[in-house]
Amino acid sequence: MAATRTPRRPARGARRAPPRRRTRNRRSPWPRRLFALAAIAGVGLAAYAIIGGVFEKAVRELTLPLRHEDIIRQQAAEKEVDAALIAGVIFAESRFRDQTSSAGARGLMQITRGTADHIERESGGSTFEFEDLADPDINIRYGTFYLRELLNVYEGNEVAALAAYNAGPSNAESWGGSSMELDDIEFAETRSYVAQVLDKRDDYRRAYGRELGY
């Protein structure tokens, strides 16, 4: 018989090597983190755009308000007056707030009693009351009628028409009538008024083109 060998015991103090562990093929967490950051950034930009739009609209409401644009569009088309010019006059006269001046001019376009009576006669009305000028519809109708009349008198010269609207036709005639330029206006207040209306006309055309029908 073959001789049997007894297995040797490991020497004392010797340590067996730990079994090797299989490492899992783990995916890097960075793509997911980058995706999450991009999503957060996208939400942040969207929120910023919304808040920024609301803020911009609020600022515009304060610095360049617009009300009753449907009436302005209708009157501009009916009387062939630039809608932005009408808005510019309303801004300069009242900032789109119904009010009565110390001189008794009333409403959005600040029409005096004498001017209102003149418009009533020329337009063929017979039931007008001065208090009616508190109604935005009537006020803008009357103011646009008067603007159209002045533009006709001064051959489309907006500077002359606005000067007459502010300081009266007699002063406008003395400053050159239909040939008037801005520097011809002798009253500093009227010159500033005309310049402001023309500037605001351009602003309204840019900022509210769709609302005013451009």
C-alpha cells in the first residue's frame, strides 16, 4: 500500500491572505449631478425670466402707462390721428389719470370748458355736459377731435398743433403757424410740453405697437 501523508499545519503566526473581493463596475455619479444642476439652473432661469418680465411690466406701468387703448385705437382710425400721438398727449396732460387742473381743464386730455363747448358746436352735439369729460370715452373722443382740427389748421404740422393745444391757437399763430418749428415756441413751458409729447409718441410707438394697432 502506498504510504499516506499527513497534511502539514500552517506554521504558527502565519496569516492567510484575505480573499480578493470582486469590484463592481460602478457608474460615476457626476453625469447625474450635472443633469440635476442643469435642471435647477434651467428652472432658475425660467423663474428669473418670469420675474424679470413682471418687473419690467411694472416699471413700464409706472414710467409709461397706457389705459383705454381700445378707445385710442378707435379714435385714431376714425379721425386719422396717430394713436401714439394721442397717447403722448394723454401722458403729458394727465399720466392717464382723470383729474381737474387748477385752470379747470378736465379729464385725461385736460379739456377746458371753452374748448369743450367749441368741440360740441363743431361736432354737432347738443347734449354735452362738462362733467361728461370724466368719461374716458368722451374725453378721448373730444381731445382727438380737437387734435384733428388743429392738424388740419396747421397743415399736418404736429409741433404747431401741439403748441396750439397747449397754449392756444393765437399764440401758435404768432410763433409761425404751420411753418413753426420747436425752437420758434417762445414759452418755455409750451416748448417743453411739445418736446415731451413728441418723445412720448416715439416711446409709445416702440413699447405699445401691438396695443395701439401698429
